[in-house]
Amino acid sequence: MTYEKILNDMLSRVTSDVDKREGSIIYDALAPCAYKLAESYFLLNNFIDLVLVDTATGEYLDRAVLTQGINRKKATHSIRKVETNIEIDIGTRWGIEDVYYTVIERITDTSYKAICNIYGTIGNLYSGVLENIDNISGVTANLTDILEVGVNEESDEDLRNRFYNKVRYPSTSGNIYDYKKWALEVTGVGDAKIYPLWNGNGTVKVVIIDSNKEIANRELINKVSKYIEENRPIGATVTVKSAIEKDININVTIVIDSKKYILNTVKEKLEENLKNYLKEIAFKNNYVSYASIGNIIFNTEGVIDYSNLLLNNSNKNITLEEEEIPTLKLLNVEV
């Protein structure tokens, strides 16, 4: 309801023998009231958006899904392996790029567990020589294995989808939806597929991917397995495993707008767009669409046209098996 409509409605109820022109006494008396009413309608519409799950965001979405007992998964720190040339003290700090890691536990005399100072996936990104923040003389250190994957706070979209799953697919008595709900409740899990009776009566297989829509590591698999064991019905035998990567190799010839873009920049953006598409269809589609890949290439900024597109040396869709997720293995771009 707009200010103009409210004001016109109010003026229409005033008798015609009264001056209703702009600047008149009656106009100036009604206009502020119409403005405040329009403002109230605007705030009310926003309020409705904040309390409904399909439109709420942030803390308002947290409160909306709590009606179903659902809490947003919190971000976690990455824990990495640090290897040194000599023994070091617990608590020492080592930096790389824009993060640092604090040593929290000794593995051996020259290898340690270290926790990233920043929550989320950033702690998983880097490897290599570490900077000695605490200025300990005679020590060199390298950042190597990921011991515990850091994950970002659950996104609004993923939280909303968990809410919809619970409402639309009621879980009870250890049914399929129970196992999917349990898997998705574990921090770091992005999606799950459930296969009942896969190896006989009483058996359940749970196949998971991580929150980046990539294959799950051993640590995440163990977390899911432990959590399900704590909740499953007596007598069920549960197997938890990661999805299997399906390598996708893409070859294409593109025409770029060379007056505005350079090939490396266009290729980087194209690779990002293709990876995002493959993540979007993980556990959702049973094939990689040749047409969708072509559409992504054509709509990538800087691309004018393309030809000779091949997916795994074919010009057809790539079939995905039940437990497979697509992963971009190779992107070969020619001009």
C-alpha cells in the first residue's frame, strides 16, 4: 500500500465542497497520516518476511527453524599438522598468508597439531613453509596435513533446506528420513543419501558429501558414524561412507572479447562457474548436462562464443552412478 494510494483514498472520503488541493488545510492534515500509514504497511510487510522460513535470513531464520528443534551448524576451526626440525613448545604460533596456527598438541617430537585462529574453510587452504611469529630461534616449520577440516557456518540456504526436509519428510522409528536427518545434523556434512537393506535385513548405508559438496574425509565419516550409532534403533547395522568422485574433463574452444579481457582472467572465471555448477548438482542430478555446461561457458563474462565442446571426450551428457558426484578434473581452453 503506497503513500499516494492511501492519501487519495482518504481524500476521496472528504466531501466535494471542501478544498482538497495540495497545500489546502485538509490535504496538509491528511498527508502526514497517510505517510505514517504507508510506513507501517512497509514495516509490516518486512516483518512478515522476517518470520516466514522461506524469506527469513540470519538470526530471524535461526528463530524460525527453532520451532522444529533445528539449530544452525556453527563454524569450526581447521586443525593442521605442523612439522618442525626440532622440538617446540605447545602454544607457539606459526603464520602463513593471512592466518596463523597455534600448536595445541604434540604428535611426535617434531610433529604437532595446530589450530587455525580463524573459523571456517580458510584454515584448510594453505600448505608450505610457516612464518615464525613468536621469533623462536633455530626453528623451521611446515604446514602439511589437514587433521580436522574447518567448516564455515551453515548457510541460510542449507539451514532452510534442512528445515524443509524435516517438515516434508517426517522421520520416525529409524526410517530413511531419520538417517538422513542424523547425517545432516553433523557439522561438515553437505548432503546424504540413504540406502536401506543394502546388504540384507537390518543394514543401512549412508553416503555423504561434505559442506563444500566434495567427497568426505575419514574424520567426517567417523563423526557421522559415531553420531548415528548414538541415535539409531537397536539391531541396525550402519555403514557410513563417502561419495565417489566422477572426474569430469572439459575441452572447449572459446572466442573472447580481447579488447576487454585476457584469456587467463576468462579461464579463471569459467573454471569457477563450472565448479559451482558441479557442486549444485551433487546428489541432485544423475547426469552432468552437456547443454548446461555449454550454457555456462557461453554466459561466462568475457566469452563471445564457443565451439568443439567435449565432456570426457564426448558431446553427450555424462551419467553419474548413485554414489558419484562430479568433480572438475581438467579444463582445457583453447582460443
